[in-house]
Amino acid sequence: MHRFTRPRKALVEELRAKGITSEAVLAAIGTVPRERFLDSALAQRAYEDTALPIGMGQTISQPYTVAFQTEKLDLKPGDKVLEIGTGSGYQCAVLCAMGHAVWSVERHDPLYRKAQDLLRALGYRPQLKCGDGTQGWSAYAPYDAIVVTAGAPVVPDALLAQLTLGGRLVIPVGDTETQRMHRLVRVAEAEAREEVFDGFKFVPLVGKHGW
Ligand code: SAH
């Protein structure tokens, strides 16, 4: 058995115990090799439920957070997903493993390049670009779901505008220290229904409609 198979299964059970119920999300986390998204020195910690450094002052999100955000996207087969904040590429890989068409934007060129190479090597086929994700990615809009993986000061209007009617946006909003998770559903052309969940900590979303 591969040395990470057992800890990966244990992580899935830990996430289930912490309240994640989506079998599609849990199954995807059960297949994506999180150790590959970390420096080899950190690989042995890949299946701890914790955020870890990935360079450029950024972090790979805690697995619970990835699972929570992905579950809140309420994805259906065939849904198109936009991610803001590719970082290591791990969240992106989870979305690809669930069978979705994925677009993802990262503002740091070295992270973008590294994620591009790694995701290709692992056989995932998202479309990535380097740029300011607070403005979304209009060329491929609308999306059924958008997930932002860095903490925002406000919900960028540009992201809501790139959702389908019925589309979901999951985004941490708050100050630079802590954020609450906001889930918005675009219910009409210029109207969104919003729910808020507590207690998350992300690196800052930096950009035109960010910090
Ligand atoms: N989803 C990532 C989490 C990375 S941390 C993972 O699974 O590893 C959040 C990332 O958002 C960082 O890499 C940071 O550089 C990026 N980011 C911050 N502001 C951004 C912006 N305006 N546009 C795109 N990426 C941004």
C-alpha cells in the first residue's frame, strides 16, 4: 500500500466526523494526493487537518476548509466552477476530481506556474491564468459556482455578475485577521440571497476589489 493511502483515508474520516456530509466531496479528497501540493519537507504533514506554507507568504488551505467551501458550492454534474486563488492547486484538483470543468486564477506568477505543471502532471485539466481574480474571469462566464480561497474585505460585484441565475458564490469576508464564510446565491439579475457561517482564517485577497 502507498505510504499516504492510510493517512488520506483517515483524513476523510476526520472530515466526516467534523461534519462534512457530501460523499462527492469526501470521495474527491480521498483521491487527491495532497502531499504532492507541498514541499517534500512538509509532505509527511500533508494529511494533518491544517493549513501549511506553500511559498510567497501563502498557504494551502486546511482540508476542512476546502471540504466546507466545496460542499457549500452545492455542485451538480456538469457545473462550471471558477476558483479565485489557485495557490498550490489543491482545491482546484479536488474540483477536477469531482468531474467539474474548472477555471482558476492566481495573482502570483510562480505559484500559477507551479500549479499549472503539477496539475498537468497529475492528469487534471483545469484552465489556469495569472491575474487579479477579484475581477473574475469574464471570458468564460457565466459559472455555476465561484469559490474564493483568500479573505476579502467585501463581496466583489464582478464575481456575482459572472454567476448564472441560481449560481453560488462562496467567499470568506472580514478583516485581515478573521473572516466569516459567505454563501451567496444569485436569485435574479441584480439580486442575491446570502447566508453567513463563522470562524475562518485566510490569507488576504489582494486586488482591485480586494485589499
Ligand atoms: N486554493 C489554494 C489556497 C491558496 S491561498 C490552495 O488550495 O492551495 C490563497 C491564494 O489566493 C494565494 O495563493 C494568493 O496569492 C491568492 N490570491 C490573493 N489575492 C488574489 C487575487 N486577487 N487574484 C487571484 N489570486 C489571489
